[in-house]
Amino acid sequence: MGLQLHPAKSLDIRQWHVTSTDTFQRPMSPFESFFDPALGWSVWASINVGAIPNSSNTSEDFINRVRLAWIRALYEQPQLASVYDFTSTTCSYTRTTDQNLSSWLEETFTVLEFESQNPRTAVVCRKKPILCINPITRQLLFRGPHYYIDGIGINTLLADIVSYIAAPVATIFKDEFLNLGPIFELAADVQAPNAKDIWMAANLTGKFLTSQPSVGIPCSDGNLPDVLQQHGASGLRLSAIQSQALVTACRARALTVTHAVQTAMIQATAELNPESNVAQYYSGLHIANWRARVKLDYQRHRCALYCGAFPIVIADPSSKDFSELSKEVKEEYVGTSNDRSLEKVHALWWAELVAVTTAAGPPPPSTASTPVMSSLGIVEKHLPKVVQGIEIKDFCFGNDVNGPLVILYVWNWEGRVSIHSSWDRRYYQEREAASFLKKVWEILAGALGLEVSI
């Protein structure tokens, strides 16, 4: 590949700097840069909320409470109101005033009028985070570009918003800039990389970029005119009994549910598209959240990308049974999660990947997708089922995907495991995504001795 990696400039990317009166700025990290709006990476999470104690619980009261809660969220997490400039790779925040708060609310707070309207499909992702509610169904959805927030951050933010709904207060903006959280980067608190580390980053980048087979479910040539319907999402939710059986079966094999589903996904790509070169190797990203690795004060910030990612390349997956493949997947996951030396090259490898991806432009149409997977874990750890007397129900999570890519998510909510997929409707039809999920579950259930029917 001839990749030439050089140490990143010594910038304290955790620190905001005053650039003018009431304006603060910091450089973007390579990980943020990867989620350029051109790639269309945005994340969303939705919940339904129950009755509010000591409230009339009318639609009008609900709207007012949520509006006050959203304003409070903008104060407590001012990065929600930050502006990203991908040309100069900077992020800026200007102190909120009554005037710019009004304009910001017009762009980021949406109330639906009819019961039939679903926040998931009623609004598209913009270049700013948005809170959309249906006061009739009491559904609440947060959607925003991925460079604003990670998956755990969304869940904890939703919990915050529900707590603000329970106890609404008027927010006076005065010192909200003190709440600006640092951006997290694995390389921020470690030594500068040496020549060996730089070589490792180049090797990782080359390994990933040269191991991108066309795998997964076949693409369709489609072009829906309605952009609201471009992003698809569907999933399977196991019963409580099935979920417990899945967890027990995984533990008996020293696997996590993430390891097992990732293995089934790799095998499903080969079975659904046997003519692709997935028989030679599977390549994907191991995306993990490393909040626990940073200082406690940093961990509390909702709006920051506390994520890291390194390539997973599995050779000859079609020649291995579930047991062999799952063992190798686990080794890849555990290895990258525990290898602290990788922290020194994380920013470098992402910076190079951003540069190569940007230079290559949008991916060309292909005959099949490259599916990748991420795991949210047990959602209740960050989004309790009850917050200040308000019950939270029907949690769901997804990603607005652009291009021939399928993202699989796994989480546990209310004791039930969900396996969801997100895809671009221009490339896949509903039946194709459904077939993919069905195949993943059939392989998983068959390998672990579980009941196949859902």
C-alpha cells in the first residue's frame, strides 16, 4: 500500500480554547472526522414514557415538560449545541442566549401532530442533534450525527432527559460553557508513538483496507425518491426465556452474546452469498466503548465519542465450524480490547483510514454488502426502566446508513435480547434484510442448541 504515517500534531484535544468573546473551540479527533456528513453516519434511540407523577399528563403538559427538558439538556451538555466544521476540522461552541436558543430549538425540537406519525420515520437526520416527540403516543426519539455522541452517551442522555421531564425547571443560560466535556481519544493519555508504533498503525490500516471482500446480503439497485424512507431498520426480539437460554448457552462456551452473534453473522454472509470471496476472509471493525479507561470526570460526559475501533480480519471463515470461528472472533475482540499498546496508534490508524476513505470517495455499487456489528450490552445499566417514577418502555436503537453496508446491533433490554439491523433502502429491500436476520438467528440457534422459532 505504501502508506506513510506520521505522528499527529501534539494537540490537547481534551481542551476547549477561547477564540473570541463567549466562543470556545477545539480540534476534532480523527474518529470524529471519520463520521463526516458525506458518509451519512448518524445514530438514534427511541423510547416510550409512561405516566408522569404529579402531572396532568395532557399532551400540552407533556410537550411543555419535554421542551424544558431539552433546554436543560442543552445547558448540561452544551456539546449538543456545538457546530462542527469539517473543512477546518474544528468544533466550536458559542454561549447560548435567548435569541440563539430560540433559533436552535426551531431546528432541533420537533413535535408531531398525529398519532400515526412515528418519530423514527417522520424526521431525517440533520447536521445537528434533534429531539422528536409524539405527545399522543408519548414516544420520544433522539437522533444526531455520530460525531456528537456514542451509543452509551445516547442512553444516559435519554435517562437525563426523562429525569428533567419529571422535575421541569426553567434554565437560565449563564455558565453552560463550564459543562463542555473533553473529546476522548485513546491516544490522549499515553506516550507519543515511536517508529515501531507508527509501523503498527500502517500495518493495521493496510490489513483492513486490503481485506475488504464483497460479502453479505446481495444489494438491489434501487433509488427511493422519498429521503424520509431511505434508512431502514428491523430486528428480532427474543422472549425472556429464549434470551436466558441464549445467555446460558454462551456462558457454557465461555462466549459473550456479542461473540456468538458476530460469529453467526460471519457465517450468514457466506451462506447468503456463496460466490463472494468471503470464503477467503471476513473483514470488519471491532468497535468498543472505552469510557472505563478515562478519568472518572470524563466518563460522566454524555456527548463525546468514547469509542475505539480496530480491524477484525478472519481468514477462511467458511472452512471453520461455529466453535472454531467463535474462538477466533473472541481472541480478536479480547486481544484488541486488552492491548494497551494499541492506544498509541489508534489516532494514527484512524487518521490514515479517514484520508484513504475520503480520497476514494463514495463506495461504488457492489454485488453484496460488508456487514459489521456493534453491541450495546445491557441497556438498563445506562437507561433504567424507571426514572423518578416514570416508566420507560420500548427501547430501540439504530443507525442511519448510507451505502452498501449493513450494521447489526445487539442489546439486552428488560431481560430480552434484541438483534437489530440498519441498512440503506437504496441498496436493500425489506425482505433481504429480514432474510439476513433470519439466517443469523438460525445459525446462532442451531449452533447453541436453542429453539429456532421466534
